[in-house]
Amino acid sequence: MREIRHFVNAAAMAGTSGRQGDVFDPNTGAVQARVALASAVEVDIAVQAAAAAQRSWAAVNPQRRARVMFEFKRLVEARMADLADLLSAEHGKVLADSRGDIQRGLEVIEFACGIPHVLKGEYSEGAGPGIDVYSLRQPLGVAAGITPFNFPAMIPMWMFGVAIACGNTFVLKPSEKDPSVPVRLAELFMEAGAAIGLDVTGVLNVIHGDKAAVDAILDHPLIRAVSFVGSSDIAQYVYSRGTAAGKRVQAMGGAKNHGIVMPDADLDQAVRDITGAAFGSAGERCMALPVVVPVGKGTAEAFRERMLSEIATLKVGVSSDPDAQYGPVVTAAHRQRIADYIQMGVDEGAELVVDGRGFALQGFEQGHFIGPSLFDRVTPQMKSYQDEIFGPVLQIVRAETFEEAVALPSSHQYGNGVAIFTRNGRAAREFAARVEVGMVGINVPIPVPVAYHTFGGWKRSAFGDANQHGVEGVRFYTKIKTVTARWPDGDASAPSFVIPTMS
Ligand code: NAD
């Protein structure tokens, strides 16, 4: 059986905790590898490696750090096909989607290639008599990232790309469900450093594990910042425990994104967009669109009819099938959880229009497949609406008015993304201004901001003050220092006993 080991100080490191986790092949349901699950001892080894490398890495000038990022991007692009194969084989998403996962991470690396420009400080000449004031952005030291299973390439790159470019060193704790791609990325980062003539040993380390490893990260005194992405209860726990230990923490959580369809929308386009956003990647995206809110009875009836025809054409297949629109979900336990939510929706009185539970793929009966499901007449009181299902299940919540459509996502516990489909610019503008959600799409079903903007939700979709990537990411991974400098002219001035007014 293949063993997936930690990656510390530029080398594979065998686990010593005695604990291992199963990594499944979602297409067949079989265990394909075992991953080491770290104890606090292994986490400490990785943190010490990162701490030992940090001073010299921070001393490398920013343009040379950027050159490592340029080379890393080139290497990842050159290995794109292999990385996508590896990603699909452990996650279950189709190959085109795996390439998208890697590509969206690479866009943050591209942003990191421009780090010398964003790290420039500010300078005020003559802020007082003979006094100049300047501010610097300095790295924090060792930073850690804890990432979810659903984007094993993109989310680690969101974090380590920016953190490392800023001069920090990094310990990544990826999801134990699909841990191989993060290790490959760290190996390629080592290659990138060597190609530029820099020893980057210890700059990026990968430790596998579960709660025990996460707790060891949260408690480790040398880790200054923790970036987390995962489900909300754990995000909140990571935020509380990490900040209590004096760390900077940004913790992104779950989501339940709504798509508002106004009566004037281009319905054919909206239906196609929502089909991809609801069922793509088997719904295992924090920016998926699992709730649709048609405004008005006519819109609801027309939407339902067209969505039924779209669903009938969907092809679910193994992750390597180029014709499949989505593949299996990550584990059998997750498939069961989705099926339980479908049953909950039925029990709560929603109308199950399409039931994906009976779906089986011939020859892959043990794979973690589930067909697309559609619910109509879902209401805000239902638990199956309030909770995140994270599967290929679309729920229609009918609204009578625009006001109701603004209120639904605004009063939901999650506030990650939302989309409105309309031809009315004024309605769209008002919706974007008023809705209580962090990322808004106008005729854009999955409004994931580009890498030079920032990513982050509101309410229980994010804990902490800083978003991921973009300039916000740079602020998160740096601390500001302000220097007030005076170069006296040699005439000793009298002692001052009052606050200077800098006149
Ligand atoms: P998860 O919360 O189960 O796991 C996330 C990370 O936390 C993993 O590294 C895991 O090992 C660790 N972990 C698991 N249980 C833990 C515990 N009890 N204590 C401490 N750490 C623990 O999430 P997942 O299932 O891997 O990913 C799916 C979730 O992530 C969904 O809720 C999805 O919405 C969310 N997500 C959010 C965003 C965002 O940016 N808001 C992006 C992607 C995914």
C-alpha cells in the first residue's frame, strides 16, 4: 500500500505517531493509500524547520523571492497534467475541474510574483523639523495553513504563495482526505528554489494529520499566524483557540449560496449557469450555488421546467471520463451525509422533484457516486435549507418579491457568495449594495474574485478580519513597523517635557 509521508526540510519524513488515515479512490471506493497522521512531536519538527529557515529567507531580497515564485509557476504549469491526474484520483473531481483548481491557485502565485511592488512601504518626508517617517511591512515569522479537501491545490497556494513571498516560512496541514498534491507542490517549490540558486529548505513544509495536528499548530508558540479554510464549526474553533494563543487567525467556513432569478433574467442562460454552479464538482465547492430563488410564480415554473431538462442531460462519470460533468464525492461517509440530507428535505415537506440517491455507475458500484437532486418548495424554516449539504442537490425557494429575494441570503447563517440574474442594472446595483454576503455575482454564478482582489465571506462563512489573497493577504502575513527618524543638525536642543506638536 502506498504511504503518504510528511515533507519537512525538503525531504519526505515518515510518521512516528503510529496513526495513519485511509485515502480512498472515490471512483472505486477502495483504499488507495495510507497517510501519516501527525502528533505534536512531528508538528514541532516541521515548525522548527520553518523557524530555522525564516531569517535567511526573509533576508533574500523580494525580487529574488519573486523569482522563485516565477520558477514555481513554470514548474507547476509544466507538470499540470500529472498534478491534475493525482488530484482527480484522490478527490474525485473531473480532470478539467482539477486543472481549474490548480490554475486558480497559480493565479495567486502570479500575484506573488509581483510582491516587490506590494511590499513597498510609505514615506513622509519632513513630518516634523528634520524628521522623516516611514513604514515597513515585515514578515511575521512562521505561518501555518490548514486546508479543506475540496481544493487541494488552490487553497494551499492562496496561503503559502502570499505568506512565503512576504518572507515568512510555512507549515501546511492539508486535508488528510487528498494529501498528495500539496506534497507535490512543496517538492516543486524546492526545485524552483534550486533553479534560482537559492536553498529554500524549510521554507515550505507539509504535515499531514487531523485534529491532533491542528491543535498542535494552534498551540505552538513559534507559529505567528494561522490561515484556515474548512467547515464553520471547525473554523470558529480554530479562530478561538488560535487567537487565545495570541496568533493572527483568518478562518473561512462553510456556505449556502443563493442564486436570485429575477423575472427579466435571460432564463436560458441563468439555467445553464446555475446547472454548472449547483452540480459542478458534485456540489463540493464553497462557492457552489445550491439554492435558487426565482422571483414570481411564472419565473419559478419556467425555471423548474428548464432545469429538469438540463438535469436530464447531466453525465456523471469517473473522474478521468472526459465527457463526465462531475464525478464521485470524496468519501462514502460524505455520500451518506448527502443522502441523509435529501431524506431530511423529504421529511420536512419539501417536494423532491429529482432524486439522485438511486444513481449507480455500471462497473463502479462501490464508487462514491450520487446523481443530481432537485427540490422545489423549500422554505427557510427547513433545516435542510439552513445547513450546508455540500453535494449535488439544488433547492428551489420561491419568492414573491425582490425584497424577499434580498432578505433570504441576507438572513441566512452563511454569507459566502450570492448571485443575481437580471437584465435590470438598477435592481442588480441595489441588490449588490444591500445583500449581507461577502462576494456577489451579477449574472456571474460563481463570483470567486480574481487573485489580485480578495476572497472572503461574511457571517458564519468567515471568522477574523482579513480575507484571503490580494493585498488583504499581504496585510495578514505582514506586520507594519513605523520608523520616525530625525537627523539633528548638531545644535543640541533643550530637553522637552511635553508632547511635541511637530510644528
Ligand atoms: P473540514 O472542516 O472537515 O476540514 C478542514 C480542515 O480541518 C482539514 O484540514 C481537517 O483535517 C481539519 N479538521 C477536521 N476536523 C477537525 C477538528 N475536529 N478539529 C480541528 N481540525 C479539524 O472541511 P472539509 O470537509 O475538508 O471541507 C469542506 C468544507 O470547507 C465545507 O464546509 C466548505 O464550505 C468549506 N470551504 C470553505 C471555503 C471558503 O473559502 N469559505 C473554501 C473551501 C471549502
